[in-house]
Amino acid sequence: MQMRRSHATATTKAIALAAAGAAALVAIVMALAATQAHAAVGVEKVSRHGGAPGTSVTLTLGCGFCFPPCVGPKGQRHPKGFEHGPCMLGTKKDPPAWFGVSLVPRSRAPQLIECGPKALCAPSTLAPPRRAPFTYLGRAIPPAGGNDPESGDPPRYLLDFTIPDLRPGAYAYEIWCGVCAPGGRGSLISAPDSRLWRLSVGPARATAGGLEP
């Protein structure tokens, strides 16, 4: 699947917005590629990198293939539902509605596996992992109002969660991408060596009545 910036539209404003979108997309894809070369979806930012159980965290994912499909004749293509902006060629499918997110001890994060001559692939599962050693956090979804390719921003998915009651230590985010593997399975995407993908779980907070969970 390839991405193409829509061709120049009738107005200078549209051209400027398309250029801004392409620049932003290149920046995010390069940032993701630096930590996870096989995936175009990953952690873009996080509100905090650690805390005690019960601490609130906002996780933001960026997705390089989550623009709407292209519609319109050649030379006048634009994202479905919008007048201009980046769009996806070669598909009629809408962007993913969500990505599953789990935590896993950093030392036990799944590794890439061989899937052909000189090729490595992410492991795949039928659903987001929930059993030990994983802890399921929830679904990352588009922001309120949805993503707007006309804005020039790359598509983003957000998850607000509270740090679970886990053994103190270093954990890594695991993203389940339901459209990234064949056969009805989803790919497990992680980059535990990247600081953005790590969460440090501290001891439970002490209160007057004992430990706060």
C-alpha cells in the first residue's frame, strides 16, 4: 500500500495544506522508522513515562497508513470525505477504527521472527494480548471529531488509562494492529528499546490507612 499526496487543487491554500501534510507525515514516519522499521504505526508521545499504580497517562499513537482512501479521477484525487489532503491509493477501506494497547515487562517483549529469506516480521495473534505476561490497557481511538487530513496533521489515536497495579519495574507498550497481518490476525508491534515505548511502574503510594492500590 502506498501513500501519495493529492495533486494540486484549484487553490493555493489547498496546495499549501497538502505540502504541510506531506511534511508532517514524513516527520512522523521517520520517527517511527527510527524505533520500529517494520511498522508505520507507533507511539508518538506520552504524557508521562512512569508513576505509581493509579496514575493517569495519555498515550498518543501516530499512524502513517491511516489516511482515508483516495477518491476522484487521476490528477484530482482527494481523501474520501474531504476536498484535499493526503490519502491512501490502492484501497477502498477506511482507516482502522482502533488499535489495541497492552503492557508487557520490557524483558519479555515479543521479538521479531524470521518470515522468509533475510526477512523479519512481527508476531501475530487473533486479538490484543490480555493474558500474562501482558496487561491489556484498552483501545486507542481517533480524537473527538476524528482525524482531519485537511489540517496537515498525520492521523493520531489516543488512549487515556491509569497505570495498573503491577509489580514495580520497566514495561513496554505493545500495539495490536488488526490490519497489519493476513488471515484475520493482527500484528504485535513494539519497540522496547525506545524511551517513548517504555513505562516505569513504581511502588504503590502510601496513605494514612496503608498502601493505596
